[in-house]
Amino acid sequence: MKYRIAYILLLIASSVYSQNKQILYDFTDLPQVLIQNPGAKVSFDKHFGIPLFSQFHFNAGSSGVSVHDIFSDDGQDINDKIRDAIFSMSNHDFMTVNQQLEIINGGWRKNETTYFTYGMYEELDFISYFPKDVAILAWEGNANYINKSFNLADVSFKGELISVLHFGINKQVNKKLTFGVRGKLYSSVFNIHSVNNKGTFTTRVSNTENNYYEHVLQNLDGTLHTSGLSSLLDDENSDASKDIKKIIPRFFFSGNFGFGVDLGFTIQANEQTTITASMLDFGAIFHSKEVENYHLNGSYTFEGIELVFPPIINNEGTTPYWQNFEEELDGNINIDTLQNSYVTWRSTKFNASYKYSFGEKGGNDCNCLNTSNDEYQNAVGVQLFSMFRPKRPQFAATVFYYRRLYDALRLKLTYTVDDYSFTNVGLGMSAHLGKINLYGMVDNLLQMQNISKAQSVSLQLGINLIFDSND
């Protein structure tokens, strides 16, 4: 039993994702750059993403241990590796899964200085911090931890599935400044979260004369918020096809709506120097439909666990001891089911970059996009990323090299330092075949020979149609 519990807790710590899209950011050959910075400087006059194929993004990794650390065939007992992993991680290590799929994405140029964008995408986001004290208690038990208070506040997680409908304006104010703003309408398919919990569990020698150990649940105070889940979980005859039929309409008419905004700008300091910054998902979702919240609070002290063989069964089919224990527990630890509405704030993200362009201008072959030949073929720079999370912000720093090849192929090579790794090398490629744009991006190239060793792995790909003023 303890093996299964600890295994689950380790999976929570070994599947981590960050929403940083450092390869895509300021990759101005792609329309999706406007999703990362609505104030990016773009040269095309119209774009249209192939529906459901214009962008798929997925990333997984670990801020604690990797799959290889636990399951490698190195002759070490797996129980020892699990124990070492539990004690090597902290309650600030976390798991998060994030996946995005563009449903539609498009834009058009109103005039030389104004570009409009529109679109809709689906996003799944989940984060859970590693509950270290709970993991130690589940794996080791309490026999060797008399008088130690296990902190139940380590239990902290958030998860949601939403759709986002957006419309943006990109405006070139003058030759140096381009500014952008995007409004967002969120529709929550489901939400579940439990943060800011409190309480401890302590085993100590009883003050009574029977020399029992007593177990103390003290100052418990925790809440589990949910919306949109009850109808999915209560249907005993539910299957995948029925669940999909229930979920799809919620992308548009869930009743749990929210609003947000993206802001961004580009400063062309001089011909070769570009500075950008953006703030994404500053907003909130208001949950009032199909809401179920569970609030637990109280304190309780009990001595040991009494086992009677053979058990004495009363008329209600339970033993008197367990019936009394349950009644005392219910009398001291309150669990209330509430339908109160609540608000969740989006995980706001910040990006900033500095880029220096150099080398020859223009392409050496056909100009497949009919873009300006004033663009340099090389660029280097640095990008910074931060993101608000329940316990503390996440940070990342990236240095990159950008290269235009024959004006039909563009490459971007990145090196990123973040919570997961100091050796994250990524590569992005954008190919332009007439009006068709194909792109793909992948992280952690150094770990591709054995992906189980990777602290994080990221994949992005998509297809667009890009038009210039002559089309």
C-alpha cells in the first residue's frame, strides 16, 4: 500500500510543465508570435491558421526527479530510489501539465500601421506541488517520527480546462514603437483547486497512564473548490463518448465565464536593436454554475487504533468501537459541502527580450513571402520569463540565435535555464512554401537519445497560410 501511495506522489513530482514558449517568443516570421506578444512587429498583411492544425503545444518535465532516476536498470533497489527521491525533493518542487490547441487563428491588416487578430484556443492546465510531509508519512509511517508535526499544508494543487476566445489590435505608433492589446473571453469547462490549506498531524506519547501513543490532528482548515465536475463524476453509466458530448458545448456555453487582457510592445531602438515585453492572461474566471466546494476544519486527538478479534458486530452492521470513533471524528472534524460561487485568477505571465541583428540584409534566393529585404539574416539576444503560481513565481532565462536561410527557411536556437534544467537546448524551424507556412519546435535536444533522463520536453508544431499585399 505504501509503495502505491509513494509512487503516485512521485509521479506528481516527476511530470512538470512550464508555459514558457521561449522558442516561439519574438519569432516574428510566425503569426503565433502575436499570441505571445500582441505588440510584436510583423510584416505580413493577412494570415489564416489551418483550423485545429495551426498550433499544438505540449510540454512535460520535472523540477524534482526524472523518470530515469526511479526506473533506470542500474541494480539499485527501486524502494531505495523512491525513498531517496522523496527526501531529495522539497515542498516547492511541483508538477504541472499544460496543453494548448488552436481551434481557429487569423488576422488581417487594416492599413500600414494597424493589424487585427482573432482566434480561439483550448487550454488544459494543472499544477500540484510535491506534498513532501505527506509523502514521508505515507512511505515511512510515523513510528520513527514521534513528536514530529507533519504539515498538511503541503497539499496544494490547481487544475482547469478552458476555452479562450480572443480579439487583438496591433498598432505601429511610430517607427520606433509598436503596441498591442488583446481582449479575452474565458469559458471554463471544469475547475478544481485546493490551495492555502492548514493543519498538522503529530504522534506523541499520551499524557494518560496507559502509555498509548496519541495522534493529534490540529487546526485543520482546507477547502477543495470544484466547478463543472459533478455532472461528469456522478454519472455511473458515463463513457468517453458521453463525456465528450457533455464537454464540447461547455467550450462555448459553460456559464462559468471570465475576462482577461494581454498587453505587449516592441521598441526598435535603432536599426539593429529590438526590445520587447508582454504581459499575458491578466484576468479572472467567475465560477457560479455546477459548483461544489468541500470545506474541512477542526482538531481531534485519538489514542491508537483498537482492533478486536473476532469483531463485535452491532445491529447496524458495524463494530461499536469504529462507530464511536467515526462519531467522535465527525463531531470534531467538520466537512461541509457548499455551493458558494468563487473566483479564480489566471496565472499571469511576463516576457521580455533584447535582440541584436547583424550580417547581410535580405535573402540570397527567392523572396517567398515578398517581405522586406531590409531584415538582417542573423540575430542574437536574451529573453526573460516569469509566471505567477500559488506558492511562488516561476522564472526562466534564455539566450538565442536566429538565422534566415534563403528567405524560405528560418531557424532559432535557444539555451534556457529554469527550475528544471541548466542544459535545455531547443531548436525551432519555420519553412515557407509559397503561402504555406510549416513550423516545428522542440526542447531539450541533448536528452533526445534517452528521453527518460530529460527534466523537461516541449513540442510545438502547426500550419498557417500567410499572405502579403499582392495576394
